[in-house]
Amino acid sequence: MDERWDHQGFTFDDASTQLPRLLRNHNHSQTARMPIIPRSSYYDKNYKQSAALIRARQPFLLKNIATGAAIFAFTISVYAFTIKAVSQDEFSDVKVPDKPTEPARA
């Protein structure tokens, strides 16, 4: 049987025995030290922005603020237009039913 080894020492000689070999060869001490989410160099150990990230984002700050303000203004203008258009509706052509009559007493 021809066994092939990958870079971590797992064998992949037979598909039916692949999982047990992976579990047997797994080093649990490495798993305990690995973070759940890999950290970027732009964040410190508490996932706060580093000075490098703040410097990298600085040129885009004004454009991002202007874009956000434009989107906000557009949203508010659409909302205001809709409220104004609905408030101008006239319902004089809608027939309102008369007051209900009392049922006959027996």
C-alpha cells in the first residue's frame, strides 16, 4: 500500500481510514493556542485598532463622511416626500358608511 504524507504527518492511503488517522495524529496542544479568529496586524490582542490602521484610514475619512451624509440626506428626503405626498391625498370620493342602526328590540 502506497502511503502519502502531507506536511503535518497525516496519512491519506485509504479513504475509509482517513478520519481515524487524522484524529489519532491530531495534536490538541496546538489547537488550544490557536485563536478562533486569526488576528490581523492592524488590530492588537484585544481587537482594537492600531495606530497603523488609523493612519491607513485617515485619507478616506472625509470621503466616507460625505458619502454617509449624502446617503442619509437622500433617505430623509425620500421619507419626507412620501409623508408629504400621502398627507395631500383627498378622500372626498370615498363613501363613508352611515352610522349603524340599532337592531330591533324584541
